[in-house]
Amino acid sequence: MPAIRYEVVNYTPWTLLNAPMTDGQTRLQIDCYDKTSSIIAATVAEAVRKSLHGFSGTLGSVRVYDCIMDNRYDRFAPPPPGGKHWRKRRTMDFLISHKDPTPTP
């Protein structure tokens, strides 16, 4: 700790009637944890937010049109059995509009 965890919550292709789907939007959830201080979890989260919010460019083979933070909240998890430290967590959701990568055969 501190630690970061991410999860793709959903992917929505942009549907076109007369063309193949080449673009879409992904909702990415990022959790920033610390076991002793919500201030540390928030500091880590702010560094992540500054890196992602407003980003556009290329990541690997994916063209990112834009990335915005859509949601943010704090949670506290009780200590595990036998533990004494509550885990502090800041969760952020990002909406990422992007071109789908071209599949390779």
C-alpha cells in the first residue's frame, strides 16, 4: 500500500448503419488504496486523474480521442479478520472515447 487497481466496467461500440464499427467508448474504473491514510489514497488518485483526465493521443495500438473523469467517490473498508487498519479507497470512473484496435490474424 498504497495501491492502484483498475477494471473495465463496460465497452460500448458506436453503431453505424452503413459502416463497420471502428470506434467506441470504454468506462474504466480506477481504485486508489491506502491502509493508513485517506490523504495518501487521495494523493495517488490525484496523480492518476492528472495523467488521464483530458488525455488524447495514442496508447499502444489504440487511438484515444478523449478521456474524461466522470465520477469520483471515497469508500472505507473494515479491517480483514485479525487486522486493525481500515482500508481507504478513492474510486474514479473515466470515459474513454477511442478507435478500436485493428485485430491481427
